[in-house]
Amino acid sequence: MPTYPLGKLPAADLARLLSQYAPNDPRLLIGGSVGEDAAVIDMGDRYLVATTDPITFASSEIGWYAVNINANDVACAGATPRWFLATLLLPENKSTPELVEQIFGQISSACAELGVTLAGGHTEITYGLDRPIVIGQMLGEVAPDKLVTNRGARPGDDLILTKGIAVEATAIIAKERRSELLNYFDEYSLDHYANFLCKPGISVVKDAAIAVAVGGVHAMHDPTEGGVATGLHEMAQASGVGLEIREEALPFLPETLALCQHFGLEPLGVIASGALLIAADPRFTPRIVKDLAQAGIKAAVIGQVQPAEWGQWLVGPAGTRSLPTFARDEITRLFE
């Protein structure tokens, strides 16, 4: 019997399962769907935004990752992250008190940075693991009139991308493959690449808050597994729109390109937390980009939203081609 490869479940299979087992609760305004990363529940005067995500590729700073990745999904709904729960699955015969203390400290520190309360969770030593896994759950809240979803992009919107392509992948590759890379890169460069975790950083909480405060934001999405290309396809599918992406406008980071070229990875398809995709009314775009820049966050207009029949295209000097798709994240090739 065939088995799935590493990475996300294929979108078609996931869509079928979510449709087959769809919930029936009128207070669940947004439930599971391809392209939506957070559930939205009507609590009366406000909406509860809930998300969950595991950290599986990274081993160092895993607790810090878990908080920030989950906070990103809540922030993309225009909500404020409030409460975090964590499930820690730890490998037998490898989990020391120091390791557990370290992960708890990372989670606590990340929560403090974001003003989030660590509300609970579960910890156990688990059979069959070769490394720690942290599964996070973040809860946030938003006023009903401030909710943003990934399904709101409209033809004519500008597509804005913050920071750059594959910030997270740059940090993961530099950290996880450091001993091998020392044969080709100097220590200073690898330290710099690994620090992408913090600068420019994988959190988009501030990015999202700034954009929403300006106004004109119709959809937001943080591309994660499958890279920026997958994030764009997910936004297009969720919103029922087409996309025209300008290849020359894509903010490829030279550090990322260096590492991806070394391992033969496609930068558009590697895990990309740290970037925020924003679909916004063009009248608000200049102010959004300006306010982000004033906060020290680079942002670029990478294309426009088109009608659904347009499809998803990448326009570059060599012509127009389909926006590439990735059945699995490119970075999984380093962990096989």
C-alpha cells in the first residue's frame, strides 16, 4: 500500500477529509479548510481565534519556535494572541531534566515577549521518538469587525510580502547542518544565518498588527511548510482568486539563496515563517509599506490578485510560467 511522503498531507486529500468530517456548530464561524490556519468561534462580543501547530523540523529553540509559529496564525486573523498550551513529546533514554528545563524556559520566554499566558498543556516521555516534538495551541481574541481571514483576497488587491523569502529555512539549515556547512562557510556567516530566527525573525505578530492598523487589509497568511509558493496557492484557493506574481519583485535573501543553492533546494518551496502575505486595497498599500518600514520591517509588493479564471502565474524576464507547486516542503529532503 502506498504511503505519504514527509510533509503536509496533500491538499486534495485534506480537503476531502475536512469536507467528509465537517462540524455542525453555528458558533464555529471558520473551521478546518485548506488555506485557513485558525478556527474562529463566536463568543458574543468577541471572537475566539484558535490554532495548533507542531514543531518537527527544528530541534534547537524548539519551545521558542512553538510559541511564535502559533502566535503567527492567530495574528493573521487580525487577533491578539492571549493564551498558549503546549504538548511536549520527549524521546525515551534521551530526555534529561536539563533538556526539559530548557524547553520550558524557551516557551516561557517567548510567551513573555508576546504578552501571552502559558495556560497549560501536557508533557510525556514517548516511545519511538528520536528527538523532542512540541505541539502548540494558541488562543487569541478579536473584535468581530476586525477579523481578517485568508479567504478575503479580492481581484485588484496588491500582494505584499514582508521580510523576505524563507527566513525560517535559513535559520533551520544553518543550525541543523552546521557541522557540514563549516566545510564551505565561515563561522561568522553561519552564526548570522542561524540568527535569522530572531533577526529579521520568524514572528509576524507585529507585521500583522501594523497592517491591520493602517486598514484596507482583505486577507493575511503566513507561509510555512511548502514555502512562499505554497502560501500563495493557499491564499488563492481559500479566496477563490487568481494571482499574478512578479518574479523580479520577490525579495530573495542572499543568505537564503546561498544555503539553498548549496543543497540544491528551491527557495520558493522551503519553509518560510517570518514572511507575511498581505492582500490589500491598493489605496492603502503605500501607507502599509511605509509604516512597516518605520518599524524596521521590510515589505515589497510582489504582485496583484486577479480573477479566478486568471490562474496563478509567475511573470519574469524569461516569460510567464505557472507559479510552481511543491507536493512537500523542499527542506524535508535534508531530513530523509
